[in-house]
Amino acid sequence: MLKLNQKISILGCGWLGAALAVHLINNGYEVYGSTTSNNRIKELQRKGIKPFLINISSTNLDTRDFLKSDVLIVAISSKSVQDIKTLIKNIENSEIQKVVFISSTSVYPYTNGIITEETNTSKTSLAEIEKLFIINSSFKTTIVRFGGLFGYDRKPGNFIKSNQPIENPEGYINLIHRDDCIEIIEQIILKNVWNEILNACSDDHPKRREFYLKESIKVGRTSIMFNENSKNEFKIINSQKIKRLLGYELKYSGLMN
């Protein structure tokens, strides 16, 4: 297991990354965290995070001090393959030996069936970025493909856009709570689960219609619309591998509870 006095760098202290940083600090880690906004530097400091102002699109990208860590967690939304290539060169020249790359189940096409880590991905920039990390032999990478993120202020009922019907009402939901995301990432580090691709979604996959009807009531929505003419394409994400490798049971596995 990783010693708790080791340093972790989190590239992207947004909604997930900042909460992850606080969790790791509370568990004894020293955490470096990045933001692209000067206005958030003091906020990160207040949380106990050592802040860095880093934009990977910068022509003068300097990550030397930020990457003086044992593990890097990449939690940014950039889909720029060129920017990621530049980032990877910086990682190669750093102390980083292990990387957790936060990806998404959006890399999978609709198959109208069950999706495992063996399922072929679509030809997207995110899938190409994943491959850049996977094939790099200078450091070890584990890719975590999360479903849609929810929890706390991010309520699924608010995902519904006004006057816009919900597509694929007979399709299925693939979501995961932020608390589970954070625990999964920490367990990967603690148990040294590297050079793996892991799907991570709640066990429950209700139909989109019943799920959003329930969630809309929670946020006070009086009516929602469904596109009854949509193809009802779907995918059901299987997360058994993460349970097997990490021995982790999700806290929020039943989405209809």
C-alpha cells in the first residue's frame, strides 16, 4: 500500500477534484491542486490544498513544481489531444510514476446491451487521449471511466432542460455518486491497481423515464417531456471489474432508493 505521507497532485480541482483533494488531505495525504482561475487560489488554500495556476493550453506550460509528487490524478475536461500530448511530455520529465486518468463512459457507443471494459470504444478525442496514457511506458496509468456524476448540489432533476424533451425514455441510466468516485480513486492508489481500465457506475440502471420522473419531483418540477419518437438507444455499464480488483462496494448503488 501507498504510504500516507506521500504527495498527490490533482490536475483540475473542479467539482470532483476539489472534493477529492479535501478527502485525501483529511486522510493524511499532502495534496497539490491546480486551477485555471486566479480567483480560486485562495479558496484552494483555505481547503488545505497547495494551489497551482495551470492551464495545459498555455504555450509556456510549466508544471515542474506541481508534478513533484508520487501520483498524478488528471481530472480535467480538456478534449484537446495536442494539449494532452504536451502534458504527457511534462509528466515524462517529472517525478510522477503513477497516473489516474478520469475518463467517462461516454467513450462507449450505444450498443443496446451491456458494456464491459472489453467493449470497443467510439472513435473520439477522449478515447484517443486515453490511448496516449495507456501506451506510455514512462509511468503507470489507470483509466477510470465514470458514468454521469451526481451528488450534493448536482441533482439529477436539474439535468432536465426546460422545454426540451428527454431523449431515449426507454433507455437506461448510468450514473455514479461523487462519494463513490472519491473512494474508488483512493482505493486505486492504496491498493496499487495500475495499468488497468475500470468502469465505474452505480449497480442500478433504471429506465430514464422512471428515474427522471422521480428526480424531477425532488427539485419541484411539475412536468417534464419525453421524446416518444426517439430510437431509445442505450448502454448498460457493467462495473464488476472494479469490485473484483478493489473489493469495493458502492455506497450509492441503488438509484431508485
